[in-house]
Amino acid sequence: MPIRTLCLTSVLAIIAGTASADMVFNRIASFATPLNMAEGEDTARETSAEIISVTEDGMTLVYTDSPLSVLGRIDITDPANPQPLGNIELGGEPTAVSVIGSTAYVGVNTSESYTQPSGYLGAIDVATGEMLGQCDLGGQPDSTAAAKDGSFVAVAIENERDEDLGDGRVPQLPAGFVAMVDVADGTFDCDTLRKADVTGLAEIASEDPEPEFTDINSLGEVAVTLQENNHIVILASDGSVLSDFPAGAVDLENIDTQDERGAITFDGSQQDRKREPDAVQWIDDDHIVIANEGDMDGGSRGFTVFNKDGTEVYESGPSFEHAVAQIGHYPDKRSDAKGVEPEGMEIATFDGTPMMFLLSERGSVVGVYDMSDPAAPELVQLLPSGISPEGAVAIPSRNLLATANETDLIEDGGVRAHVMIYEYAEGEPAYPTLTSEGADELIGWGAISGMVAGEDGYVYAVNDSFYGFQPRISKIDASETPARIVSATDITRAGRIAQKLDLEGITTDGDGGFWLASEGRTDRVIPHAIYHVTADGEIDEEVGLPAELMAVEKRFGFEGITMIGDTLWMAVQREWGDDPANHVKLVSYNTETGEWGAVHYPKAEPETGWVGLSEITAHGDWVYVIERDNQIGADAVTKKVYRIPAAEMQPAALGGELPVVSKEEVRDLIPDLKQWNGYVVDKIEGLAITQDGTIYVSTDNDGVDDSSGETFFWSIGTAE
């Protein structure tokens, strides 16, 4: 079958835009951590990328990989084509790394128990992998920092608590401390190791400080967060305490406090929420910024700027969280705890502008802030990341940024852990591709599962059952870059939010309303059904499946709906009980007569996993479908748009032999997905074709649950 080539616009051309280009960050490459395993190693083992650093020449990244007990190395001589340099065995769990020159200083945890913590600081030649020396730290290291002049390394010795002991509360001795060791001639002198005592300072469990993160300014002053103690300490390079102060608490308004209810609603509040900071970075020699991840009793979901004397200079409140929600990255299942969970950060100066890169561990996104005025940080970009960014390193000399993303979903057949690389260059932001910024209200969204182009020029989309308590129709202005959700209409029944819906398809009815397809899940008491809704989202008609279909149904049901004349057509995702192998039904329902019928569609035989349909859209003389496998990353094979002659859509009666339609390939979407320079996502779910023939495609981000949260919405050109 010849491949049909249409007049399709490349993704890169769309991203580039036409306006005069500013300097922006865009992702240029991704590196999967299993690539650093040696030939013959079991690559099915869990691996990770957690804390990351770079050699002085900016050519080699190093990252800690706790599951493998190694230090990973990546050659970024060509940053758009990173190459593996292999792993270095450490004999313990690496927790942090800082590089001075070409030597990596790695904190390694060798603790036998919580009550007998131990660890060492190792000096490793990055090029050769040789261990140049080790210093016994006398406790469990958590983070490292290198002095800007390379004269010493500071290590936060947490001696972490046992969360299963005493309700997970502090104090739990032994106490933590901060270790410092001098560096010269490419290695350290263990005889210079000194321990800074930070007991007796915090208001919370002062006898058991648990240092979490540390950073050093150009004066050699060491900022340290005591996360569980909700406290901050500033130390001199000799270990003496210069100042200390509580991290404090925040009254939060307009936040989502209900986890796992399947709805994003910013109508809650938390009073006196302890910040409990994780990362800390110096903005300049006088100001620090903390990421308020939280642990025992807190997590204020944002960041705070302090003067080093303890004066509060700026509090972000929920603003970062709101921005993350607007691009579809809000992690609803974490709402009651820490929201988007800002954990790590990096500060660096690019082109004369001090910038903060704030990592949302649960939202899997990087906030880029202009920190020129520490009292008024400005959010300038949001960057997509892999799942759970843990560490970041900036390379201003090469206009690069790299993030380490720790989550590895190998056990669930998902994507692996990644290091991702971004370049600061002239251009337009490639991400986000869809946002609700600028809407009249704050709209959090995700899990887009079906689309249709309306007669009014807008694209309309529905979400699936991930937001089961918030089924919505989102109205999208696709003429903007990025495309914008301008409003969201709740689906209601008798005036209340509708329940037991798993919306996977939407089409217009020609009179201002919509028909919706819901995929059934008997284990969740969700019926297979189609629904008619009015323009304001009220369900006024429900159509259940006939007995002939229910007799052979399986949970992977309707994945898209379209209308030709008076007839609705629904694509069934995968084979039901009476379907031949690699054939699925396109089911018809005549809205005037109530008659049901179907044809068979021949789908690809899967190489791994399964292949099915995820959308159907009629336009002109053709019916377009999305055919995809459930594979992700390098394993993805089938992510394609096909079209069927509308003349062949002649339904036969259910229960008998069905005619098989022909198909013609329109577009392989894998090259499109690769142009965002991450990994190929699995769920191509939405397809909308406007009256002028413009084709829009979108992905489902699974509600940021075991997902990077990335949603791609783009045009693949114009249909004939």
C-alpha cells in the first residue's frame, strides 16, 4: 500500500514561529540511563538519575544512580547527541555529586541501619573513573556542594530518620551535622575534615538536626536546610555558625487539597503550613532561595527568598503550582500532601541574567525564573522534563541546562529514567503546546482523550476517567501558539457533575451540542455508552449498547466518536469477543432510527504489547483514525493516522459477518513526537479536523500519574 503524503506542516516549523526570536530554553536531547550499562548487563534492572553535575569544561555530565550504586557519565561534546561513557561502581548508595575541575566528589551512603549511619566522600577522576581517595564522613551523606573557588566541599550529613519508627517523627538520634573538607591539586585532604555542629538551633527537635541540602556562595559561606526541623543555618567555611533562622510557615489559599478525587479544584486552603525546605541555593552573596517540598508536617508548594540574616524577602505562595496546572502538569493524586512538590533547584547566570530553575518533582516540570530582583522573581518559562526531576546543573559557558529525572518505570513496562538537555538560544519556546493561561478562571486540566473541531473555529476536547469527578469539555483556540484552553464546561446530569463516565470521544451534533463516547469499565461500574449533551454540558440523552455488543464486550471500548449525516460512528479500541485477530469494530448508531451496525477495521499486528484505535474523525470523503501501540520511548512502533474511504462505511447488522474497510496511511507520528527531543509518548488520543481541513493531533498525559505530564497538541497540516 503506498503511503499517502499530504501537504503537512512540519512540527519544527510550527515551533519556530514568525516573530523576532528571543533567547529561550528548549530541550535538545534526552539520554536514557540504561544506555550507560556495560554490554551484557541486565538492562531490565531499575536504574535512575538523581543528582547531576558537570566537569569544568562543560563536556561531561555525571549523575548519581542509587539503584545501581554507581556514578553515571555522559559525553555532551555534542549536546544534541549525548553519548554514554559508562558507570563507575561505588560500593554504596550515591546520594550527591559535585565536580571541581575534572574530579567528581561523591557522597556515598554505606549505612547498616538508621542507628548506625555511615558513609564516605569519594574523589573520582571523571575521565578515567579512577577513585583518587575516600574520606570517612562518620555519618550518612545527603547532599554535597563545592566552593566556587574549588577550595573545599561541604557535605550535609542527614543521618535520616526511620519513618516507621515513632510515627516517623524527629528526634531520632544520632544527630546530623555538616562536614567540610579542603580540596587542592584535584583531590582532598581528609586531615582537614571538620564537622559543623548544628544542634541546639532549631525550634523543632533541636537535638536532632537533619541537614538536607547545602550550597556555597562566593564568600565561602555555606547555606544548609534542616528540612525536618524547618530551619536554615548559614555557616562559615571553618564550620562556625554565622546565622540561623526558622524557615517559617505560610497561609495558603486557592489550592487543591483533595487528593485522588479525580478533580482539580483550587478552592481549598491550608493555614500555617510549614515550609520544610529541601533544596537551597544562593542567588547572590546576600540572598538564598529555598524549595519548599515539605516532609513531616509541611510543604508550602512554592519557594521563598531570604536574606542571609533571616529576613523574608519574597514568598511565592501557590503561584508556581497554578502555573504548572495551566500547562496540564498538576499531579492531582498529591493534592492533599505537597501539590507539585518543588524539591530541587539550580541558580546560574545566562547572558547577564541570574536565573532559577525550580524542579517540580511530582509535576515533572522545570520553572525558569528571572531572579534579577530577589524580591520580585519573574516566571519566564516552563520546561518539560522526564518523570520526577531530582537534580539540575546549568552550564552557562555553553548555554546549556541538564536535568536528572529519577523515576524508572521498567517494572510497569514504562519509560526509563532520563537525563534531559536544554539549550539557551534564539527562538520560540517549543513547550508548552497547550495552556489555559489567559482564561477567565484558573483551569487545571489533563488526560485529554478525544477532540473535535467545532463549526465556530474552536477545537473541543474531553478528558477521560482520570478526572472522573470532573468530566469536562475544554474549548481550545488552536490559532494561537501555544494553543489555549479558553474555557471548560462541566458535564452534568440533572444539574450535578456527572459520574461514571470515561469519556474517550467527542463530536458535534450540528446544533450546538455534542455527542460523547464513554469507554466502559465493569470493574469501575462505568457503562459502555454514548451521551448527548447540550451546549452547556447537560446530559439529555444516554444510549446504552445493544445486547449483541454487550454479549461480546471487553473493557477496552469506544475510543472516539464522529458523525456522518444522522449516523454516529464509534471506534472500538481493541478486539472484542467475536472479532478476528487484528480486526476491530467501527460501530454505527443511527440517531434517527436507533439502528446499530458495524464494519471491521484491519489494524497492525503488534510487535510488542497491543495495537488499537484511539480516535475517529470524518472529514469530506474520508474517515480518519488514529492507530497506535501501547509502547513508549524506543519501543514505540505504531503511532499513525490512517484514512478510510467514507463510501466503504456501510454498516452490516451486528452478530454476523462484517465488511472489512480499506485503509491508507496518512502520517507516521513518531517523527513528529521525536522533534520535542524527549521520549516518544504512548498515548496519541485526539484528532480534530477543521472545516478548512487543518488536522490537529493531541496526546493524553495520564493525569501526570506515572507520566511526565507532557501533552503535545500540534497540526500535521491540511487534509485534501
